[in-house]
Amino acid sequence: MAPRGLPPLLPPLLLLLAACGAAGRRGPRAWLTRSPRSPPAGRALPGAARGPGGDGAAAAGQGRWERAAPGAGAASPAQASLISTSFVLKGDATHNQAMVHWTGENSSVILILTKYYHADMGKVLESSLWRSSDFGTSYTKLTLQPGFTTIIDSFYICPTNKRKIILVSSSLGDRDDSLFLSTDEGTTFQKQLIPFSVETLIFHPREEDKLLAYSKEGKLYVSSDLGKKWTLLQERVTKDHVFWAVSGVDADPDLVHMEVQDPGGGFRYVTCQIHNCSDQLLTAPFAGPIDHSSLTMQDDYIFFKATSANQTKYYVSYRRNEFVLMKLPKYALPKDLLIISTDESQVFVAVQEWYQTDTYNLYQSDPRGVRYVLVLEDVRSSQQAEEGVAIDILEVRGVKGVFLANQKVDGKVVTLITYNKGRDWDQLRPPGVDMNGKPTNCRPPDCHLHLHLRWADNPYVSGTVHTKDTAPGLIMGAGNLGSQLVEYKEEMYITSDCGHTWRQVFEEEHHILYLDHGGVIVAIKDTSIPLKILKFSVDEGLTWNTHNFTGTSVFVDGLLSEPGEETLVMTIFGHISFRSDWELVKVDFRPSFRRPCREEDYSSWDLADLQGERCLLGQQRSFRRRKATSACVKGRGFTSALRSRVCACRDADFLCDYGFERAPSSEPDANKCFANFWFNPQSPPDDCVLGQTYTSSLGYRKVVSNVCKGGVDPRQGPAQLQCPLTPPRGLQISILGEAVAVRPGEDVLFVVRQEQGDVLTTKYQVDLGDGFKAMYVNLTLTGAPIRHRYENPGVYRVSVQAENMAGHDEAVLFVQVNSPLQALYLEVVPVIGVNQEVNLTAVLLPLNPNLTVFYWWIGRSLQPLLSLDNSVATRFVDTGDVRVTVQAACGSSVLQDSKVVRVLDQFQVVPLRFSKELDAHNPNTPEWREDIGLVVTRLLSKETSVPEELLVTVVQPGLPTVADLHVLLAPSQPTRKRSLTSDKRLAAIQQVLSAQKISFLLRGGLRVLVALRDMDTDSQRLGGSSSYWVVAVLFVIGLFVVAAFILYKFKRKRPGRTVYAQMHNEKEQEMTSPVGRGVQSAIQGNHSGVVLSINSREMHSYLVS
């Protein structure tokens, strides 16, 4: 099962580690969490890698419904003698988690950290640290600071010197974080205060005093003296995506690889040296952005993915060479890709293709990790609640090239095994008899053995398959016999010859632990009730003994042995009840094996596949095992590999090459490789450089790590071909960060990429659209960006033309350069008749012509109208209030304004004009026009006694300065037609205008008169022979003196209008709005229209304040 809880590009296969393996290279630590026992509730093991076993495995004590107890099998003729001793961690009954470390390397020291973790608060409230120096017989509670309470969150073990230990401590108030350092396996500790909160520590893989610290604030620190002094390396670093240099691959052992977030919010892959990691010295091995949490580094490879324009591409670098695209078959079209394994200079990936939902296809790469071929289809996957996707694929440890996988076809899941790294797969053979010696009646092809290679729906279920590097060929797993895998049927089966033959050992799932290279197998039932009996076998599962490891039954939380499982001492962790103290039971098998094994104590077995073929991956391999009658210790120096012999090459040693597929067995040319329809074998590879040679593939390639020699070689025959001069193809130009909209004066980095074609002889003509042109060579080879700056807003056509003797290619990018929008004002004609056309105008600052998109919402419609023009025309079919909203979007800048208008059946319009001197003082801004209109309305209302709410004066944009006075019908009056001579209000308005009673003062004492406007001579000024007068509504701030206002223009801010207080004060030509220009009607007659609701009472109260 592939690991979970990892990014979409997973680190290489942490195949099926058990709880203790969670410590990784830091040591065999296990998190144990206890909770109330109530079937079928499970028991959590946070921090434990949920897999079916690992080195120094501490299997989880998961809870399930109790099943019928099976017989333990026949007892061994030679009864082994065991010694069990118990120790209770007094005073830790409230602690619900434990962390265990066995230093190993001939050491007898075990460290246990117990703590009370408060889930709601998300922190540790209490902790205790215990130490044993006698293989767990007794423990001593350590006092780190006499007289003070110390809370330990976790501890870390140096992988290169396990005597060095670091404890991470925090206070309840999240202050005074500190480390406790030990160089003597925890005998003494030295306190060291630190200026940050530790999230995780990462030891250097080679140098024992160097380590990285990732803080809870996302910062990365480094120490070169085991945590005494710290230096900040980088901020905004992605958690779990920081890596030390790999020995033998990275030239500098102090290099750090990391994924960081740039100021713009994107993520990049960068490297730096720990002694100098400033922003100026960061190195970016890949110029472009990468997807968040996608950087993965393992062995010789670095992976990440990058998404742009809704297309995801996966990149790989082999031994720190340049990054190239991972090449899957052309129409694989992956939805997801997971890294499964990277060992032996080869990459296994699981790919979920476009048609798959709960399965993945397994692909195998060439040594560089670039070209991939299909090795198995429809491997089952499952979505885990907290840890992502789990893939049912397991690498059998101890024997290279052997994998187990669960394939799901037509709803049925079957278990397959391969002995040659995926070239051939077979179903598992079923045993002929069960554990009681009765026939199973299970015969192929209708019945096989199937194993669980993943966790069931309960995430706290223990591992189901157990393999170890120290016990090659020994596999124990839970599963069933039948035509398919049954989800909750978990009988235990064992094989000691790497899957060639199987035996049933239990009817229920058990936790398994190997001791002394598999010389002792310990099994404890997976159950939700307390236990005191364990089972063990000293003959690879042929016979089983039982042992009472404690006098009082305990709930088993986990098992632990010394790292490497090379000794005969183990520890069982558990508790008698939920509220009891932790109990640790040491079980010592050493009295049963009092002498070391000699050569005559071993027998040999040969590795073979299910067809009996012994030449696997080009060699015959033999292993040795201890004889069942020999009661001896294999010891630390034991090696199971006996001998190997290289074989002559056969057809089975070769896979189909990239772009080829194997013909089905039903065709005459069965098992031969044929080119796929989309692949041309004669085409030179993309990296073929002029002057070099290449070999066209005949469709076959040798399985990686296959060592066969001579014999058959289907690759032989093709001639060496000269790399031709190829034209540039797949030319791309983009802005670093994938933006296409920038601001004036902002630095822009253009990146040019070329997917195919020669780059050494290609010239690149770059035109940045604003007059800058340049010729480049090796532009795509170096990857260096082109830095440029646009000073003026506009749309620029950026192009790059690549050309050589074989052809040419071109890439074009349109770049928008615009300033952020500052102000938006919606202008509408205040009165319009039903079904009469009205113009809606958005006044924008700055204008940004051809760069702004306008969204118009009219009434209750949810679907906006879109326009590139700042004005649209519309009609209203019903009377009433209508809300009009406009949004202006330019790049990432968006502004909005909204107005409420009233649609009426009848109203009167009186055209007005002003003294010509007003034009010189007109700044032509919406605010100024509103202020002037409010003042004129108030003056007319005062002189004529017409209520202000029945008068609306609107000044029109542009010059000359004119206005329209809209006279509304009183709400109580019937909506009947009426003429000008019969309306006393209109007569009163005409009278005061003719008598020149409506005037106001401008700054400097200039008096402006308001008069009727002659509709036939709009440009005629006061004092002419016009027969019509005009009233205007303009935005000003003035002083009222007697019957006139002295009008001053100020940029004053009011609620709802603050956006225009920032507009330019200088008088400049504004985009003229068509508002009101189409209302060329006589005063006599009936008029229908729209009235703009501008909250005149609020405006008036402001003007007099």
C-alpha cells in the first residue's frame, strides 16, 4: 500500500511501515494513544505509519469485534522457555499518548515519553519521560528541571549517532519554547532556549550535529551544533517539503532543497547553502512556479508538478540535471499521479487516468525517470479520511523485484504477485489444506489466495501484511481464499519461500513481530478485549506455542523490538483499563536459544516464480534458513543471501519500450511489442542534438536492475542515426508567475521555453510591443528571463520568433498594462418615459480605454450585460423604482457604483441655462454637477414654494454648461394630462426665472444667473431673445447670502461619495455623457421619464451644515 497523507507527488514508497517505523531514520519510535474500550471502536496510533509492518515494528493495538477464537496450532515438540517482566509507569494514568524509542546498536536503553494531549486545545498539558537501561526490565522517571514542571511535546533521535537525542519542550502559554539536548542516550540533558516554536526537526543524513527546524510560523532554521545556536534560513517555507542534500548526488552536503512561497503568493523550488541563504543567493533550479506541496526529493530524483491554464505537467530531474517533462503514453491524460518507488535507479508511479475513479495504473520508468511504460492496470485505490489516497501495491522487502498488488476488474479485487518488477504478474496459489489439515477445496483458476494490502475503512486497523528486510522470503498476511478478496475476512497466511507456497496459521488477524531475522515470529490477536497470551513460532510458522506474558489481562497498544529485529527481546505496551497506568511487559526469548548458529544449522532454498522459473531479473538466487530442529541464535552478523548466478538473457528479461505495447496473447504475434498509433519509432528524441547520434527503438528495453548477459537481445539490429537539425516546435512565452496584467513601471520577467527542436543553432527575435526588439541565441537553453518595464498603460503584443535552417516557430502574448482603478461614478438621466431610450454612463478614473470591462445589472436581473464601452442604452417597460448597478473591472482592480431610478408616466421638463462665465469655472466632474443642481433646486423651491421633492435639477456633462429641471406631479394629484398654462407651478418657475431672481455667486464675487434655455439656440446666453429658460443641477459647495449663494468648488467628502473626493481637481476634458442630450422637448405637452433618486434631503442638509 502506498503511503498516505502525502502531497499529490508522494515521496517514494514507505511501503507498509508499522507504528515504530514512523520514527523513520530517527529511530524506532511509536505513538500510542489509548481511548475507552467499547467494541468496535478502534485505538488510535497518531504518528504511526499505518501499514502492515516495518523494521522494529510496533504494531498498533486496534479494536474490533471479537471473533471466534481459533486453535493455536500444534505445539512445538521442543518447548521454548521465555522470561516475562512487567513494569507500570506510575502516575501516568491520565496520559493518553506514548512515544517509544529503542536506541538499538547493542544498546539496552529504551526511552518512553508519555503525555496528556488535549484534543480540543490542540496541545500537550502534561508529560513524563521514562528511561530503561536494562532492555525494559525497569524504568526510571527523569526529572529535567528539579522544582519546575517541564512539558515535552516530542523527541528526535540522530540517525547517525543514536546516543544524541533532542527533546522539544513548550510551556502552557506557548512561550519559552526550549530544547533539551543529550549526547549520552538520555543519561543527562542540557536545556537550550530557542526563539521560535518547533513544528518538526530534520537531522542531517551524514553529519550528526547539523539539523533543520521548521517552526510553527512556517520559517526554516538551521543549527550546526546540535541545536545550541540557530540561524534563520528562509520564511514562508512549505511544511514537509524541505530536504537535505543527498550524499553522492548533491555536490555540496550543506545544500538544502525547499519549496517556498514568493511574495506574489506563488510557490517555487529553491536551493541554498546553509551558511548563506539570503534571498540574493537563492538558486532556482526551475524558473517557473510550481504547485503547492508538490516538491518531492528521493534518492536520485526530484519531482514536482506545475499547473497553468488548467493543464498540469509533471517534471523530474535525475541526479540534479535539468528538469524535463515526465513522458507517459500520449493519451494517458492523468488526473492524478503518485510516486510509489524510486529505488534501484527506477521510478514506479501510479497514475489515475481520465477514465478511472477508484483505480490507478502502474507505470515503470527508464533510469532517468523520464519515459514510462505500463506494467499493471487497474490497481485498487481508496480515499482515506485524513491521509489522502492509498494504493494497493506492496514491495516485498528482502527480495528485490517482488511486488504484491490488488487489481480491481469488474468490481472484483484479486491479489497478484510479480517476481520481475512488473513485467509478469500471477495470482497467488492457494494452500491445499487449512490450519487444521482439512482440504480447502480451493483450486485455480476459479479460486486463489487474496491478501489485504491496505487498511480497511477503519483507519486505526493494524497492518495486514508483514515483510522485513531482515527476513527475506518470509511474508505473513491477512486475507481469504476464493474468487476475490472479501473485505472483512482476515485469516492469517504465511509463506517462507517468497509467495511460492502458502499455509494458513490463524483464523483471525493478528499483530506480527519478527525477532532474530524471522527466527522467532510473535503473534498477538487483534481484538478489542484485554489479553494475556501471545503466540510464537520458531520454525517459520509450521508450529505455534503460547505464552502468558502477564498475570493480568491488558489491552495491547503495541509491540516493539530492538531496531533491525536481530535480537530476541521485545516489549509489549498496554494498560489494564482506560484509567490505569501504562504497563510495559518485557518478553525475553534469549533463554530458549543459548548458542549461536553454525553452518550445519542452516538449509537453503531457491527463489522461483509460480511457474518454477529460477532465473529472475537475470540471475538465480539462493537463500538460507535455520533448520526447524536447531535452537540457535542467528545473530547480528547473519545474512540470508547464500549465492547468485547470472543467467543468459531471455524474452522475459525485456519490457516493451516507451511508445510500444505488447500484443495480446490471442493474436499470432502474441507477446511481441508493436508501436502505438501515436508513436513514430523513427523520430529522433526531443533531446537529440545536432552532431550526436541516436538509436531508434525496436520496441524493447531491458528491465532495470536485470543483470542477464548474452542470450536473446531483441534490441539488437538498429543502426546508429545522426541527429538531424530539427525546427523549433512548442515555443512559449510567458510572464514569470503566469500573470498577463501588470502595472506601469512594474518589472516584468518574460520566460521563453521551447519544447522541441534544436536550440544551439536557433536564433530568437523578441519584440516586446513598445519598441523594444532584440535578437538572442541560446535563449531557451539558459532559461534566463528577459526583464522589462512598461511605462504607459495599454495592450502590448509581445512576440518571439525562433528560426533555424530547418524551420521556424512563433509565440505571442498580449500583455495588459494598466493602473489600478481609482474611482467609478454612475450617471443616468433622472427622468425618462416608459419605453423611452435612456443612456447609462460609467465615469471612470483613470479611463484605461480598451482595458476595462463593464458589468451592468438592471433591476433584479442576475445576468449582467457586458460591454467594453462605458455607456449602454436601455429602455424601461414598467413604472416604479429600478436599481442600476455597474462594475468596472481592469486586471485585478474592480469598482462598483449603484443608483436607484424612478420610472414615471408623466412629468414636465424645463430646459435651463447659465451665465456664460460659469463655463470657465466648470471642472466637468459629477460631484460638481450634483452640487450645482442641488443649489438651484433649493433656490427655485424657496422662491416658488414648490416642494423640493417635486423638483430635480440635473446638470449635463460638457460645455456649454446647461441643465434640465424635472418637475414632478404631486403624489395626491390624479395622473391626468395638463398643459403649461394650467400648471401654476410651471408658471411660478417661469416667472422667477424671467425676473432673474435665481442666481448665485462664484468665488471672486462673480454672479451667475439661471434662465430658461431656448431649445432652438442652446448656445445662446443670458440676455438674448430666448423664450425658454434652463435650470441646472450641479455639485458645488457654497455660501448662502440673502437670496444668493456664493459658490465655491471644494473636494469635500460625504457618505457614499468619498470615491470622488480623490478625483483630479484640474479642469480636464471628461468623456461626455449622452445623459439628457436626447431630451429636446417643448415645455407644453405630456412627458414620461425616470427620476434619479439622489437622496436630496441628505444633500441639502449637508450643504447648509
